Amino acid sequence: MEEFYILTDHARERLALRSEIKEEWIEATVMNPDLISPHKNADYKQYVYKKIEEFDNRVLKVVASREGPPYIIYTLHFERSMKGKL
């Protein structure tokens, strides 16, 4: 079975530091985002956002490749400035 996404080493480090982020949330964000916006500096990347209801409606931001699968996940974190906006 083909992988849906691949984490870069940086993304794996971020995930390890942010142990509250579940891998199924990453997949849900990439598969069914609430918002997509272009990356500021790289045409091959995009920002994808998803409100995670089971985590106090916080918004997960994933920087992912525009093309996939497999999508390349460059980094991820909860975006405080987006809480309540999705």
C-alpha cells in the first residue's frame, strides 16, 4: 500500500517535540483541510489547516508539498493565530 504522506526529518523532530499531535490528525489535515493557502516562499509547498475538535478546536497547520500522494510534510504545529477562525 502506498504511503499517503512522508515526514521529513524536521517534521519528525517537530512531531516528537509536540507529542500531543496525533498522526491521524496530520493525515486528516492533508486529506481534508479546512483551509489551504500557498506557501510564501516556495511554489512546491502549501499551508494546510484543520480544526481539531477533540483538541479544544485548535487549528493544526501543516506545511506540505502541493503534489502527492505521497505528500511530503515539511513541518507542523498548532497555529495559535487561527484558533476560532475556522
